[in-house]
Amino acid sequence: MDGSRPPPRWLPFLVLGVGLLAISFGAILARFAQGHGLPSLTIATLRLGLAALIITPIALWQSGRTLRTLSLQQALLTCGAGFFLALHFATWITSLEYTSVASSTALVTTNLLWVGIASFLLFGERPSRLMLVGIIISLSGSLLIFWSDSRSSAPGSNPLLGNFLAIVGSWCFSAYLLIGRRLRANLPLPAYVWLAYGSAAIFLVLACQTSGTPLTGYTHAAYLVALGMALGPQLLGHTSYNWSLKHVSPTFIAVVTLGEPVGSALLAWIVFGESFALMQGVGFVLLLVGIYLAARGEGQ
């Protein structure tokens, strides 16, 4: 698309809608991959590794000179961003083994709250009153989800562990965003995406080698699901958000991301028959309202 003139007014909203739908399928495809026998660590590695391989020709073609002249600081930031992105996917995908899709996606998308808290503690950025109210409401919703899931007696499930892993995944993604914000400032989008996904994939490959988790020997169907995760939620979904940043406000995008746990929960209900209890549903609503208010406060 020609970057010299703005796109039609409706296009960013369409792109965001497509991106939201693609990302909402992330948890569903991860569950399918687990059903085909892929370990969670292998799923995370294939998702990021395949995405990095697919984007390689575009990154080298459009940003080859930038990549060849990376500074030491940019290289170190890349390693930090990749490390936390790898941890994010490893912990979040593992959480899907123990808790529901709805709870996992609701808790892993609380990164706006943690970024706001970290920005205050690390950089002295004072949150607005509206953002503080949003944080309190969201944390209340998270506690309700934890309390509701702790009463689950489904055989083989461990919702408290799964919810905790989803929260850890959100913390790791928040660290990735904080590092990536500084790295992205001087890098074009293809270079940044390639560096972030590629470095995260390298860390995950090392984790697989250390833990003895195999990357080969699975069915063709399992690898097709992993490829779908790389093409859909990873490249199409996340890239849609990154592209839209140039045309709509970050606050609006933060509000759009609230649709991910809702979309994933609806898909899990349709595909897997997953329902949720009343208190769990109240927790979801509080969580989404709180993040919406925090996003409005961040915009102020």
C-alpha cells in the first residue's frame, strides 16, 4: 500500500477487525495442537519460528540495511524483548492445559494494567484517576475468576495453576512491550517483527533442547495447525495491530484488544463446548470494564 497518502477511513477498522478475529483463534488452535500431541513448548517454538521464517524475505528486502547496522544497544534490547516474548508464549500456551480458554485469554490480556503499573514504578509516569479506577476494577475481576475457578472439580484440570501461568504470561508480555517500545522507535516494522519473533524462537529452541522436548516426529496435521497459528494469530493478527498504530490511536487499539477474550470464549463454547459459571462471567465483565477504563485513562 502506498504510504504517501492515508488509506480510506474505514480500512484501519476493517484491518483491526480481521486482526482481532485472527488473534481470537490463537487459543483454539493451541488446544487443537495439544490434542494432536504437540507439547506446549513445541507449540510456542513452532508458532514463533515459522512466523520468523515466513517474514524473513520481507524483512531482508525492506530493512536489510537497517538489520546489518544494528547497534549494540539495539542487539541487547532485541535479546531482552525476545526472551520475554518467548516466556509469554511458553507460559500462556501451557496455561491452556490446566484452565479454560475463557479464563486464560481474559487473564493474559491484562497487560495494559501491568504496563501502567510498571511505567509508574520504573519511569515515574503517574496514572490518571480513571486509570487507577480501571486497575482496581480489573484486579477485582481477576480475583473473581481465580475464586470461581478454584471451585472447579473437573478431572485433570488445575485452574489455579493455569490462571497463574496466564498471569505470568501477561507479565512477560508487558515486559516485552516496555522493551519493544524503545526498540521499535528506531526500527521499521518488518525489521522489528523479524528480530522479535526470531530471537524469541531461538530462546524457545534452546529451551526445547535443554528440557528434551522434541520438535520433530509429529503428524502432518499437528504441523499444519502450528503453521496456521504462525500465519493467523501471529502474523495476520499481531501485524494488523502494529500496522493500525499509524492510523488510529493506541488507546482505541487497546480497547479493541478487549474483544480477544470474548471472541476466544465464544469460539471455545462453539468448538469445545466450554461454558463458564456465573461468578466467572461476572469476573470477565469486571475485567473488560476495568481495562476499558484504564485504556481511557491512558489516553488522557
